[in-house]
Amino acid sequence: MSEFVLYHGWTSSASRKLRLCMAEKGLDYESKPIDILSFEHHSDWFKKLNPSGKVPALLIDGVPFVESNLINEYLDETYPEPPLMPKDARQRFEIRLFSLYIDDTCLPAVQKHNWMRRMRPVAEKWSDQELEARLAAVPTEERRKVWYKMARDPYTDEDLQSALNVLIGMAERIEQGAARDGWIVGKSYSLADIAAVPYVRRLEEIAPDEVSAKNRPALADWWARIQARPAYPKALIGGYDEQGDPAYKPAG
Amino acid sequence: MSEFVLYHGWTSSASRKLRLCMAEKGLDYESKPIDILSFEHHSDWFKKLNPSGKVPALLIDGVPFVESNLINEYLDETYPEPPLMPKDARQRFEIRLFSLYIDDTCLPAVQKHNWMRRMRPVAEKWSDQELEARLAAVPTEERRKVWYKMARDPYTDEDLQSALNVLIGMAERIEQGAARDGWIVGKSYSLADIAAVPYVRRLEEIAPDEVSAKNRPALADWWARIQARPAYPKALIGGYDEQGDPAYKPAG
């Protein structure tokens, strides 16, 4: 068994996705929670692990692995039980495509809601001088824009509704997959379902009706089956507003 | 053997990547070149194949497949000869990570140069009225911004240099991989090398010194070995300014 050290954010969707995969595989790790609000992921030591300054990063026997979808597929290939990718090539393709859709389309949508909830209350208090100093510490142009936006030009209700519509579109895709075959792709729980979990969890907080049994019975059943799996509580996917998960115990 | 219908752009990097993989696998296809400048990829019939309106899309026995990295991996799993993914899980991870880097980091960089070369001369001539009508036909907010930018707010020399620096960074990564093991990941030609080819081809046109044997001997040797493969000419990766490849013959 390799040695795993996980650098992650409690509420980061990509971190939650990786924790859930590791829990399914029964892989224990040394936990290194990263404090996003104090820019810990932008520190020099973290950028040595992941130059893009994003969580999660997983050290496997001292070698850093990044990008949650790709780490999860690597873990599935290396620790094949329980299998989280089917043998069928077309289903494998569909799982990778769905996971890419989660990262490319759903992540930017959920981030708008997360940033407004978590970063806006901090950033709106900054003076111009403080803002300038804070921005100077942010390593990527993309993230500088986000912090600037949170400080001075927050998302409108219309922006947030449009981001919510993206997540509702995701819920509808899950509803259709679950109604057809029980899971998002095919008749087995897979990395596609794992990729969706943090987003369904968050959608349930933002707009609970969208995941209710009344409105989306197949999704609600899918969601109940996932939460009933022994791995689910081990992945520590708590409430978004909790300050670190209540179940968290430092590993070291 | 399945039946393949390929919707693609001659100079689209993602299309070139897919054509090269198909040529390696000896897969013939019915060719449907898409006229990007006349917005053909934004037409209703094409959006039925790929709702995101991006090329390429590959119909396999009538089923549309999208996302070039994922299609290539599907083709490699379905047509295993010659193998383009190694058996080693860590190398497979690295190939997927490199391919994602190509799409997420190198594609936006090369697009700045491509758009200025191809779209800017068209869009800068539009009157305000014409611009408005053109933008109304573009299906995604993201692409509307691009066309607006090409019409009224083109990239500066500084923007283009910074995009070029990204491609130079890629060349440096290839140099290091090729110097170490002969190929980008490990000792075999793989989907990582295929993912890089359209970008090296384009970098060679934009800044030939960056791929010269004098400046990057391992990359230049890698590039010569790829161009010597029988698949390379079959992939029809012509000059960027050619109006459709001279070698193109309609399939139908």
C-alpha cells in the first residue's frame, strides 16, 4: 500500500470528489486541510505541489498528483476494488465526458455561489489599499479577477440564477440517467456518480426543491442510495457553512 | 469495423489531433469539413451533434462523440493497434494530465494567434449593425465575446507575446520529455505526443526558432520522427493559411 498525503479544502468540490473516491477504495490518508481564505494554496510550498495553486493535490509516496478526475481514474486503475469504471469502452468514454462536463461547466457555476457565500463577506470589507495588497499575493490572473470581483463587482441575482440553472441542468441529466439505468452512466455506480456528488450536495443547500423526490424522483432515489453507502460519511462532505467538518480529526 | 463520419475544421487543433489518431489506427472516415468562418458549427443541425458548437464531432455508427482527447482514448481502447496508451497506470495518468494541459492551457493560447490571423480581418470590417447581426447568430456567450473582441478590441502585441510564451513553455516540456525518454511521456509514442502535434505545427509557423534543432534538439528530433511516421501525411495537417488542405479529396 502506498502512502497518501491529501492537501484539500473541506468544501472544495474537487476535494470532496477525491475524498469520496478514496473512501470507496478504503484508502487512508494523512489529511492536510488547506485554508483557502488565507491563500494557503497560493503559498510557495503549495505551488511546488501544484503550480496552478488549486486543491486538491494528492502525494502518493511523495509524488504529487493533481486534477481530481484524473487522480480518481488513476486510483481506480491502481486499486481496482470496488471497480468504479465499467469494462465497456463507450461507457468509459461517457463517464470521462460527464466528469469533464462537471469540471468545465458545473464547477464554474457552483463557484459563483460559493464565492459569494464565502469570499464576498471578507473581500467587501477591504479598503482599496488592502485590496491592492491582497491581489498582489494571488498567483494567477484568473484568481485575481475573482477576488477583485468579490471585492468590488459582485455577481448579480441574475448571474446567480443563471449559474443555478446550470446546476439544475445537471440535476436533470442525473434524473434521466438514474431513471434509465439507476446510475448516471449504465447500471453501476461509477466515477461519474462520484464526480456529481459534491454538486448535488451543494444544490441541495442552494435550492432543495430541485433534488426533492417530488420533483426528481429518480435523482432523489440515486442520492439516497449514495448517502447510504458506507463510504459516504467517511468522505466528510459536511455542510458548506460549517467551519471545517465536525467529523474532522487531524490524522497526524 | 464501424462507420465513421468526421465533422472537423482543417486548421482546428482539436480536429487535427483526432485526424492524426485516426490515421495511426488506420481508420477511414467520411469527411465533413465545417466552415468555421460562416458559423457552420453554430447551425442547428451541427448543435444536434455537439450542443457546445465545437469541432470536431465524430459520428460512430450514427452516435456522436465529442472532445478530442476523450475520443482518442476511446479509439485507442476500441482499436488497440498500434497501442497509443501504455499499460503503466502512472504513465496513463501523466498522458491524460498532459492532454488536459494542452486543452486547458495551450488551446486558449494558440487560439489568440489563430483568431487574430483568421477572424480579425473579417470582423474588423463589420459595421456596428453587421456586428450586432453576426453576434446574434453565435450560440454561446463565450464565443460572442471572441467575435466582439475580434471586431472592436483585438489582442495587443503584449497579449500575443504572452500567449506565445505559453506555447514556448509547452515546447520546453516536450524538449525535456523527449531528451529524457524519447517521447513526451515514457519511451513510447502516445496520445500525449498526438495531443501536442497540432500545437508544435502551429508554433513552427508562428516562431520557427522555438522548434529548431539549434534551440531544442530533442524536440526537433521528436518532431522529425513524428513527421516521418506514415500516419502524419494522412492526417492532412497543412499550413494554417491554406484554404482547406491541398491533399483534401471529398470522401463521398
